[in-house]
Amino acid sequence: MPNRSSHAGHVPERTCVICRKKLDKANLLRLVVLDRNLYIDMTGKLSRRGYYVCDDNQCLEQLEKWHRKKMRRSLGRQTKSGDKGK
């Protein structure tokens, strides 16, 4: 039996941002936003906030809608935080 601090046998899980299913990290695509564009991070090492999506056709079809919604929310936060100093 591995000791409690050991990570042996641990399989990282992530949640799909579209369907909210929890899956093994290896079974999901990692996405990052760079300059307001969505990119697939094939290496998993880009130093940005990562978002995960499963490769289910329904989730992939909804990805563009999710990205637009995320950008609208992001712009709203930037506008609100910019108004505080005035």
C-alpha cells in the first residue's frame, strides 16, 4: 500500500466545460485563450488558464457558443473593474 503522500496510482480528473462530466485528464482536450482566440494546447504546458472539453461531437459543436459567452463575461468584468476608479 503506497503511503498517503505518494501519488502512485493517482489519475488526474478534469471537468468538461460544456457537459460538466468529470473524466480522466488524458481523455479531454485542453484549451487556452490567447489574445481572445481559443487554441488547443496539445502539450498541456501553455502557461495560461486551461479549459477542458471532451471530444464528444455535441460538446465540440457547442464550444464556439461557450467561447463567445466567456468573452462577453470577460469584457463585462474588465469594464466594471475599470469604472471603480472613476
